[in-house]
Amino acid sequence: MKVKAVFINKPGEIETRWVDYPQKKENEVLIKVDAAGICGSDIGAFRGTNPLVTYPKSYRS
């Protein structure tokens, strides 16, 4: 099974990809996401102004 993920490959470059469905490990839970949003740190990651972000950065749903 695949899920859609958003990747910021480098500042200013964003793409969506289908990736393998994550498998949970022992003592973990898997939560279904129905909706998602962005915050200021996501915009900083896209613009390259967030010093804590390394690339590529992925966001999976």
C-alpha cells in the first residue's frame, strides 16, 4: 500500500511522491490523518530560512 508524501528537496523545490505505507513497530501506534495544514516552520523550511531543517524534508500523510 502507498501513501502520498510531500518532499522539500531543497529550498524552493517541492514535490509529491507515493511512498510505502509506514509499518508500525512494537509499542508504536499508527494514526490515520484525515487533514493536514502548514505552520510558519514549514514555510521557513520551504524558503530555506529555518536553520534546523535538513534536506530532503518529508511530510507523509
